[in-house]
Amino acid sequence: MIATVDGRVAALRLDAAVLEVGGVGLLVHATPTTLAGLRLGERARLATSMVVREDSLTLFGFADEDER
């Protein structure tokens, strides 16, 4: 389980962000409210929840532990 991610915001989309963590870009899906608090090129820390399915691993990000 990935509990948090902390890294530079490499890209922003309407439904997700890419956070660069240790040289790896992690696609993190999030709500528009959470994404609005992120700034391209700046460091961010998100609480996360990973959903594991037979055909995918999906990472969801939240502004803090309470939101998760």
C-alpha cells in the first residue's frame, strides 16, 4: 500500500496530477478541489489510497489524511 506521495508536480490534468518521486512519475487521480491546491513545478504531499484490480493499479490522492 502506498500511503503518501511527496514530490514535484510534473503535470496537471482535469482529473489527475503527475508527481515526480525519486525520478518516477506517479499518476495520481484526485478531485478538482485537491488538484486546485497543486502548482506545476512545486513540491506537493498527498495522502493516497491505491485500488488494486485484476487489470489495473489506480492511485488516488487526497489533500490530507482526513479527506482520505
